[in-house]
Amino acid sequence: MSDLLLLGLIAGLTLLLLLTLLAFAGYSGLLAGVAVSAGSPPIRNVTVAYKFHLGPYGETGRLFTESCSISPKLRSIAVYYDNPHMVPPEKCRCAVGSILSEGEESPSPELIHLYEKFGFKVFSFPAPSHVVTATFPYTTTLSIWLATRRVHPALDNYIKERKLCAHPRLEIYQQDQIHFMCPLARQGDFYVPEVNETERKFRGLAEANDAQMNGTATGADTMSDTSSVSLEVSPGSRETSATTLSPGASSRGWDDVDARSEHSYSESGASGSSFEELDLESEGPMGETQLDPEPEPLGSTKWPWEPSTPEKSKE
């Protein structure tokens, strides 16, 4: 009888644990609906303190923690520039930090000096007239993990189905919600200077590789000429050899593709239909003139990366 009582107690505790875990997951947003829309941005123009990160997005948790530890009451922000499914993890770029001020308000010099003291840089983002946006509950750390696996695919599908040019991808952690935002205009104003610097670095490395390949091919072609003379090979054989050793026939140079489209997350959009064709759910409050985004090529739409974990803070 005691054995049955013990088994019943274990079963009851197990059931209670499962119910607790389900309740926790539900509270974290497991059952929350994800509604993607095109409309006004969730924030106005902002000034942010950020640190640039080049590498896997899963390594950015320390940047969230660092920025939150400086001023816990400020909202966290992250800007992701690359699609991690199309770009190697070591080349993925993002900026992570805190929102210092919004709208007409200017950040205090003391606050700017404090963040700069810890190696952060200051940059301003505009308020675009329209964006692709979605929200997700932010109640626990698990909310971030759930959001990356539910919201990003929904954004990808929305952008792809409507053939929009919407990039980069922003996350704003505000009180009990995570706001996701993809600008439909003025996208270039959301690229911090380090993005262009890494772009030039990638281009330089690619050009150096191309130069090395061209040098190798030229040397091989010279050897082919010498061999054809000493071995008295017919001219037709030499022409075949030169064609085979041509770098253009066996490799693809950096100049074959646009530098930004090679790395930019804008590849998740299609060939850039204007957001003016959308039935916008709400009008932009800023009264800005709508701008057609630049065309970008179609690409993949997956986000298979582990989420970072910003410290949650209350205003």
C-alpha cells in the first residue's frame, strides 16, 4: 500500500511540475498570436548608445547585459544587418545598446559621457514614415527565445509575400513587449558607420583573393606556353589550356554581385515593390513623404540562431 501511495505522490508531483512549466511557457508568450502589419513605426527618431558586433548573433547577450548595467531604466535596442541563414556566422553584423532619447528630447551630456566611458558610440536613427512591424510579449527570458522562433518567420513571410524591401531588422525591448521593426524607407539611415567599414574590409579581402587567383592563373598560362613550345604541341591545344585556366570560368569575383546585397538582411525581401501598394493598417504620425525603397534581390528567410538575452528593465 505504501508503494502505491509513493507512486501516486510521484505522479502527482510530476503532473504539477508539467502544469507549472506549461503555465510559465504560456505566460512567456507561447500561445500569443503574432500579427504582422505595415504602418507607423513603434518609436520616433531616437538617439542610441551602441556597440558594434561582428560574429554570431548568439554572442550578443553580453552587450545587452553591459548596456543595461550602465542604465537599467533605459530601453534596449538591437539592429541586425545580416540574414544569418545566408551569411556565415563570423560575418554577421549587428549593433546593440540602449535608447538614450526619443523625439525632440536630447540625451543629457552626462549620460552620453557615461556610455562613451565604457566604449559605446552614439548614433541617431530617424523615424521612417512606414515600417513592417510586429510585437511579442516580454515577460520572461523565455519570451526572447519564443519571439525569435515565432516573430522572425512571420516577418519573413509577410515581406516575401508582398515583395517588399524592408531592412535592417530592429528589436526594441520596451516594458512588457518586444517591438520588431523593419523600415520601408530611409533604410540607409539605420546603418551605423561600422557596417560600411566591414563592407570595405570584405571587399578588400575578396579583391586580394581575386588578384591572387589571377596571378596563379597567369603563371599557369605562362607555363602552358612554355610547354607548348618545348613539346611542340599544336596551337589548338594551347588555346584549350588557356581557356581551362581562365579564372573567370572557374570562380566568381566580388564585383559580380552588389556589396550590400551579399551581406545585407535585405535579401529576405523581394525585388522591391513599393510599400505604397500596401493597404496600410495605420497612417504614419510623422507626416513624412513616402519614399520608394531601393530594389534588393530575393533571398532566404530563415533565422536559425540562438537568441541573446538582454536584461529586462522597467521604466
